[in-house]
Amino acid sequence: MFETDKFIEDCLTARQETDNHKAVREIVASAVADPAAVLRGLGEPKKAGVNVLYQTDELTVLNLVWGPMMTLMPHNHASMWAVIGIYTGREDNIFWRRVPNAPDGRIEAAGAEALSVGEAAPLGPEIIHSVTNPIPRLTGALHVYGGDFFGAGRSEWDAETLTEGAYDIDKNLGLFEKSNASLDSAT
């Protein structure tokens, strides 16, 4: 059975290990290996959203639900590692790298990874990625960050020009609400 408090406690314990990123990945992978248990523990996702399960300077744990066909443009995590585990749906990540010597912080695609139910992936502290839920239903994922996800200053990149700018948390949270409005109008 997935228990949120136990999951958070295990992540906090793993956070103290020398190789904490990998230790947390193992905990997330173990949790999503039984997606039905996670669904019973957290409940079936009903709407898109960034649901905070735990947040301190040391660790942030989110139950992140992507709306159907939702995309979040390239962004980084302010030199903070992350681990993503999918318990329902699918999440596609495009990984980006900075173009050498580009004065505007421009990026270019460097790879991709599709995560399906039961899969977990670590993201290093310098990663830049964009995320898409490519399916026509909600996708639920456990996201664990090695710090305060909301307190760290980070960057995002313009969808058209791929140039760097300050991350706009309100704009990005608004994407989840926009997705929910689309869900509401479809029912």
C-alpha cells in the first residue's frame, strides 16, 4: 500500500545519503512499480495540478497531474536534481542543452525520453527539459526535488525563439488551470 507519509519519510531519509539522488530514485521507482497502490493512496486524478505533498528547503514532493495533451516549455530546476515516477498515463521529456557561445542563452534539443506507467527517471541538477502529456487523458506523476522547488530562482525558454528568460511560476501554474478549463468544457 502506498502511504504518502511513509513515502515522504523514506525520501527524507534517502536525502541524507551520500548519493541521495540515486537513493531517492530507488524509492520513487519502488513506489510507481505498483501504480494501483499509488492510485489507491493518492486517489484517481480528477484535474490537472501541482499538488504539494511536502515542501522544505531540503526536499519538495509533488503529486503532479498533467492535463490531456498539455505541454510545459523548456525550463530548468535551478541546479536541483529531480526524480519523476509515473503512476498513470505518460510523460514525454525533451532534453535541451545550451548552444555554446550563444549570448541570448539559446538552447537546442539534445535528446528525449518517454516515461510510462511504472517508470522512474532521475534528472540531474543541470538538466533543461520540456514536458508533454501526449495522451488524451490525465497523467499522474510523483516528482521529488532535492530542494525547495518553489523557492529556487530558475529559467525557462521561449517556445518560439528558445531564448532564456526568468521562470514565471504564475504563468506555468496557469497552464494547469487552462487545461482544467478545457476538461470542464469537454464534459
